[in-house]
Amino acid sequence: MGEIKTVEEFNRKIKRIIITKEEIDEAIKKAGKQISDSYDGHPILLVSILKGSFVFLADLCRAITVPCEVGFMCAKSYYDGTVSTGVVKITMDLSQDVSNYNVIIVEDIIDTGRTLSDVVKLLKSRSPLSLKVVTLLDKPSRRLVDLKADMSLFTIPDKFVIGYGLDCAELYRNLPYIAEYDEKEK
Ligand code: IMP
Ligand code: MG
């Protein structure tokens, strides 16, 4: 992957916007209401899988109108360019004891499903009151493990996407929308 040094180079790789900020806001509002309605009166822990889901978590938690806590975990899938190598490692763990909570894992994207499948196994082994998965994006055509989110805000085709927390070589997380990354454009 070539290094991006100028704003022009940065912008050239943004091929097209596939989900606008307004569409994301609208979907998050609905998801927040649904979570608030179904968990009212129960202790919620939103678990963000860093780094990709930090933007989604920040907006989702503010769309939830019942008490909830947030926690962070870092799970890394190793990528060879834009292709998953299938190696997943937990590099930072939660500080909360999940046995006291209804856990909702907040993910940016489910691609092969390997990262999430490992995180789900790990958190289940710690006996939370309940465990659900909400993902902003789902790329079902690329799934390699049997895993389905309980709530998925957008289903996308097999394209490498950036923005709204999702990166390519650590860049583009700050875009307020989801865009297709141009792998060819130099
Ligand atoms: P999985 O283990 O293959 O499901 O990959 C999950 C992780 O890979 C996500 O949480 C993202 O961090 C990253 N990822 C997968 N697809 C994309 C993409 O299209 N753009 C940016 N990151 C991605
Ligand atoms: Mg992620």
C-alpha cells in the first residue's frame, strides 16, 4: 500500500460515498430506540471492539435513552493489505466483570466473522446475563465462520470500505460517511 502524503492523494482514494452521514444517523436513531425499548430496566454494557467501532459506539450510546455503561476491547485481525490473514489477537481486555451485565458487542463491520467469533466465544465463557451483537456494517458474502449479528444496520457488497471509524492503514477513520476505497487509484 503506497504512502499517502498529500490531501490530494488522500482524497483520490475515496472512490464514492456508499452510506451518507444522514443515513447513518437515521439508522443509529432507530437502533438506539430498539435497544432502549428492549433493555429498559436491565444493566447494559456496550462493548466496543477497537479501534474501528469507536465512532459508531460514540453515536450509538448517545441514541440509547436508558442507563448503560461502555467498555473497550482491542481485537486485531491481521491483514495482508486489504485481505484478512485469519489471525486474531486480543490485545486489550475489558475492565468490567461481564457476569453482572447484558452485554452488547458493538462492531464496525463483520467481514469474514473471525474477529467477532473469537470475541463472542471469549465473552460467553465469562457468563454475561445475555450477549448480543450489533454491527454497523455486514459483508455477508465474505463470511468464513457461521456468525450472524443480532442487529445489523447496513448490508454492503464485497468492497473495501473506509470512514466512520473504518480505516485503511490507519487513515480515513475521521470521514463522517462510509466510502468505497479505491484500491487502484494512485
Ligand atoms: P473479520 O474478522 O474478517 O470479520 O474482520 C473484522 C475486522 O476487519 C473489522 O472489525 C475491521 O476492523 C476490518 N475490516 C473488514 N473489512 C473491512 C473494510 O472493508 N474496511 C475496513 N476494515 C475492514
Ligand atoms: Mg473492527
